Amino acid sequence: MSKQTISLTVNGSQVEAAAEPRTLLIHFLREQLSLTGPHIGCDTGHCGACTVDLDGQSVKSCMVFAIQAEGAEVTTIEGIAQPDGTLHALQEAFRQHHGLQCGYCTPGMITRAYRLLQENPDPSESDIRYGISGNLCRCTGYQNIVKAIQAAAQALTSVPEAAE
Amino acid sequence: MIPASFDYHRPDSVAAAVALLSAHGDEARVVAGGHSLIPMMKLRMAVPEHLVDLRDIGELKGIEVEGRKVAIGAMTTQAEVIASEALADVCPILRETSLQIADPQIRNLGTLGGNVANGDPGNDMPALMQTLDARFRVTGPEGTREIAARDFYEAAFFTALAEDEILVSIHFTAPAAGHGYAYEKQKRKIGDYATAAAAVLLEMESGQCRHAVIGLTNLADTPLVATAAAEALIGSPVDGPAIAAAAAAAEAVTEPVSDGRGPSAFRTKVAGVMVRRAILRALDRAA
């Protein structure tokens, strides 16, 4: 039950840190790796604020032990913009369309939308609403979030190489 | 919320996983997708000293469809069930049901095996597996045996699975080509368990119902097969009186608890509504 070394790829970099098996991935990212973009919202798998990309799939990082992600590739909100700081189309669209108010759900929302648009580059409004149904926002009523994701989808399909 | 400490094991074969369960007895638990167990561990309602993660066991993965015979590995995720065209071709009710479970992130990790083996009355797959008359293949130290889905559930969280056995795969014969189907689930919000849900399979021939099965979710401490409700349809043209009789017969076998989803009597009524809607939709889809 002592600490074990966990190695994985996070936002393109190979990282290694020690953690107990009971350490949740969200705590590992935030406390061991200082990646505080993914938030802890409900801690019960409902709200999606802790959403990260794990081996090409959206998951809730409060529902996975860090040790289960041994050898995996993880992308957090910190890995979504270009290395030079240029915002991803989704981040730009959330800004343009006012897709946030308090901002607490935003990292999870954008990380989820990032994967959704790779699974379905041209989603209808209902595809988007269904696709983000695991992410709760208590401020916006979702209208501007949906508009932002629609705008980002348009921007990305007109420049397909920007999708990654 | 932080779970209690445990030793983590990641075996790469069913035999190795069973050996771990045999060695550690009731101090060990297997984890599939983790979306039922990990919340219980956070609440310290489950305190395993040994966690046996099944994620690396390749033999637990995959969907095989041969003719109408279907075999699904226990570690197949809900997302994989949804994505399988071969499965949707012969038995589309699986995809329809999976799409009503939780949300996209949870379906990416949540497994069919975890959903059926956990024994939670709120899970959707147990009633569907009973409706399909599926068989569960389980492996323990003594070898492999099969348990019918209809014999598997004993009470809430109590199943016929022994402590040192692992659910390996799920097997069933898909209903005849042209069958009608529907899974209707009333829930308060995305991600919630059913207030009441009904699975209906229907086969029609010359305007008469030749075969029907109706299953019910979260309406007792085990899933239910509503035999009398199905019998009310068989031999009928599935018209108003037959549907009303089926819904009443289904309501009669429910014993839902009163909880945040509503008082027991309300949930029983919702069960009747779900059965009626599922029959109508299945009828519409039947060839």
C-alpha cells in the first residue's frame, strides 16, 4: 500500500511520479503534476469538471485511479492550446461566444468538446447537447456553450489540419 | 473523498485474476470500469484490501456475432457496444439501451460485464439480459460454468456469482430477424438510474403477435421478467385492450422502493407507462 511509481504521457511529455494506488487520477494531475486545469467538482462522477482525455477517450478523472493510467496518454486542458500559446479553436470560440460565466466547468467542457469534435467533426445541435451531457454547467444554461462548440466545429472543418 | 488503502493488481489472464481472488478471499474485489465500485470505495462502503483490475485481460474483450449467436466479453465497454454495427444489425436493443446509460465519459469506461455482474437493481443491462434470455459464463478455481441471466440475481447486490468467480462473457441468441424492440427508460436527468424502465421484444406474423418478452428495470430488488404481461400480447393483434392488459400485468409484478425518484405507487404507474410506450415502439419497428 506504499507509494508506487506511475509513468504516463501527459500533454505529450513523459512524466513519472510516486503515488499510492488509491490516488485518483484527478488528484495525481493536480497535486503531483501541478496541472490544476481539470477541476474537482462533485467528486462523484456526475459533473464532468475533471474530464480529461485518456488514450483518445473522454473520461472523468475522479473515477479512475492514477495507477490505472500507467502507460497511458492523457491530455488535459493545459495540452489543448498550441505550445506557443495560440488558443485552440474551441478556446477561442468559448471566448468569442461567451461560453462561460464562472468558468468552473470550462476546462472539462472544452476537453470533452475537443474529443467530441474528433469523434464527430460536424455535429448537429442535438449531437452537441447529447455529447456534452456528462458535463454540468450551473451558470450559462448551455446556450452559449453549444454556440461556441458549433462555431469551433465550423472553424475546424474549414481548416481540417487544425483539429489536433 | 479518498478511498481506503489497497494493493493494486493488474493480472493479464483470467486464470491469474481467479488465483488472486482465491488467495485473498473476501478481501479482494475485481474492478472493471470502476464506475460503481470506485464511488462505493470513496464512501468507504466498499473497502477492498486488494483491487484486481481486469483491464489488461484481452480474453475478456470483444464482440462476436455469428449468424444470430452473440458473445460479448465482460470487459466490453458500453461505448464499444454502441459502436458495434454487427451487434446493432442483429440485436439493436443493446445499442438503444447502452445509449440510455449514464453519459459519454462513463460509457467509455463502464463495461457490460460490470453492469450485469454488480447486482445493482438500478443497472439497465440485467433486465435486458433476462429479456434476451442470456447466459453468463463465469470462471472460478473449479473451472467455467454458465448461469442463466434469469437465475443470476438473488437480491440487491446479491448474485449467483461466487466470491472467487469472474464473469467472463455473455451469450445469447438474437431474436428472429424483423423483430420489434424498444427500451424505454424514465429518468429524472441524464446519468440517473431509471424511475422505471421496460425492455420489449416482439415478433409479429400476419398481424398477430407470435412471440413477446418484457423485462423491467429498477422496479424490485432484482430485474424482472413480466411473463404475464408478455402473455397478454401473444396471440393478440397488439391492439389497445391487449396493450392495456400487458401494462396492468407488468404493474402487478413490480415492487419498487420509495426513493428520490418517487413513491412506490408512482414508480409502479411509470412502469405501466414505460411498458405501453415500449410495446408501441416495438410494434412500429416489427416487420
